[in-house]
Amino acid sequence: MDRTKLISGVFFQLIPTKETFENRSGKWWFALLALVGLALIYISGLILVAVGSNSGIGLQVVAGTFVIGLLVLVSSAWRRWMVEQEFLTKKRAFIWFIGFCVIIVIAVSVASFAVLPAAALDLWFALVSGGFTLGFACLLLYDFYPVLKERGNPGLAVTAGILLVLSIVYMTFISYWIVPHDPFTLDVGLPLAPPSSRTPLGTTELGQDLLSRTIAGGAIMLQVAVVSVIVCFIIGVPTGLAAAYRGGMVDRVVSLVMDSIFAFPGLVLAIAIAAMLGPGIINMAISIAVVYVPSYYRVIRSQVLSIKELPYVEAAVVMGARDWEILFQYILPNALPSAIVVLSINFADAILTAAGLTFVGLGFPIDIADWGYDLTAGWGVLIIGKWWLMVFPGIMIVLLALGFTLAGEGLSEILTPKLRE
């Protein structure tokens, strides 16, 4: 193989030559150093927290997830090599890869019951979900980045956004095992104590460790965001698809309903629905979903109205294709990329709306670790100089929303060539 045709990863090449590095720009070096530096800081922080974890096996859990992530990366690299050497077809290699992942899950299950039978299910979930999250992050850097890199800055934005989200998701999955204190335990320190060696991010007004609550608080935000986005997608996409394709009175009635919902200020409507439904993850997700369903409907409807007039759709109609075949084989595959872009951006909107609902008192009680609750509590004591209770949960909300926004905006430019031009 020519040494200039190298295996590309993220910001680096596995077999670099002298000329490779000499031709790199200052922007490339800055990106490389920034990525490596942030990764080292993140890993070091997790290890430092895990060493003094409340569970006593936080370091082992972190190490286990890294081993699983590495195994997933190695198995994917082996799959690619087998395909490149023409030893296996792509389909057979993918089946082997899935089989190897199943073996990893079985091995983790056996190890979990052997190490900690009392909490084997929780330990298994943390190792599997955390390990495969790391594995997917590695695959993004190794397998998908060379493809995204060809897209220019939008590809970089997608990569950065997904990595930022995955880092928070990984921390959330293993949070139970690495937190230095129980997030719900009172009087860990003095109420509203400033950051110290015992409580690095300070304490809440009830003496709870803010670092532990910050690490574990992402679970609520992610659950609400995922459920609300799934509900939006399931309702908005089929509704827009069917109404736009059918047209006539059906389209006018559904459009009127969606426009009526869209006319209300989003946060005000979500507050009204959440107040009626009461607290809870499902209720909060439904209140957010109602606000954003019209976004999916509008995007899909506009796409369907354009696509159904194209020659290949008209040819399918002339050839006698049934309506459901036209919808799902010819129209939906071409309209779906736009819905995926809305979905990724909708995650950020759902997170910010969930934080807003909690801020006005429609969130979760104190016995649940939630960034929104701590942010609301911090607002009340900010005036007396207790800044840490508001700053750290706020930073996590901004980072998670920023990750989804970067991924969504990058996908929007990648999947919309006219926008890029």
C-alpha cells in the first residue's frame, strides 16, 4: 500500500509520515491538541471521582467500561479488515460483529453476578450501557469521522456534538457507581458550603453533595428528552406523511390543528399541560411533545408536497403501486432526512424546556437528582453570593443542549446540499 494512502481516524493517521505532519496546518494541530487535552481532562476527572466513590468499586466500573469499549472497537476494526481482504462479505462480517457484541454482553452478565450478586442488574446495566457508549464513540472517531471529514465544517460540528452528548450519556450511565456521596443523602456537609476538598462543587441548601447530584442529574434530562422526542416523531411524521399525501379536507383540518398548537408560545403551552398532568417523567415528556409535534408535521408535510409531484412518484402511480407502497418506498425515504435533522435539534429544545418547567416549579421533588431543580434552588440563593449551586448544573444543561444543537445544525447542512452551497 502507498504510504500516502493511510488509515484515517479523527485528526490523526495511524501510520503517519514526516510529510504528513509537515503539511498539517495550525488549525489541525490546535484541533488535535484540544481534542486530546479535553479527553485527558475528562478521563482524569472520572478516574479521580471514581477512586473515592461511594460504591467502593467505581474505579473497577470505569475500567470495565473502557475494556468493553476497546473490545467493540477492535471487533469493528477486525470486521473492516476481513471485508477489505475479501475473507467475508459485508453481511457476514456484520453478523460476526453482532455475535461478538452478544458474547461481550453475556460475559459481562456472568461477571456481574459473580462480583456483586446483590446489585448484579444495576452493575450489568452500567457496564454494558457505559461500555457500548464508549465503543460507539470510538467507532465514531475511527469509522465515521473520515466520512464526516469530507463534509468540511458541518462534519466537524456533527462529530463534536455527538462526542459531547456521548460523554454526558456515559457519565450518567455509570453515575451510581462513581459518585463520591449518595446524591440524596442530607448533611454531607454544612448547608450551602462552598467548594472544598470534601465537596469539590460545594453543597446544596440541605447539605447534599452538589458534585454527586451534578454527575447523576443528567438521567432525568435525558429520559424526558428521549421520551418526548420519540412521542413527537411517532405522531408528527406519520401525521404529516398521511395528511400531505391524502390532501383535501384531511390536510386542511390537520394543518389547522397543528397551526393552532404552533400559535401558542411553546413554554407557556408546556407549562399549562404539565400543570394539568402533574409531575413525572412521562407527563413532562408529553407536555413537551405536544409543543413540538407541529415542527415535525410541518417539515414532513412540505417535503411530501414536493416529492409526490416528482416524475418517479407519478410513474409509480401509473404502474399501479398501492398508496402504502408509494408512501413507504418512494416518499418516506426521501422525506426522512429532514425529520432526522428536526429530531436532533428537538433534543436541545426538549432539554431547555424541561429545565424551564422545573424552574417554574413543575419539575421533580428534592429526592430526585435533577439539574433543573438545583438550578432553580441556586437562583434563590444567588443574591447572597452562593453561586456554585446555580453555576454547575447550569453548565451541564448548556453543554448537553450545545451537543445536540451542534449535531443538528451539522446534519442540517450535510443533508441539505443547497443550504451548504
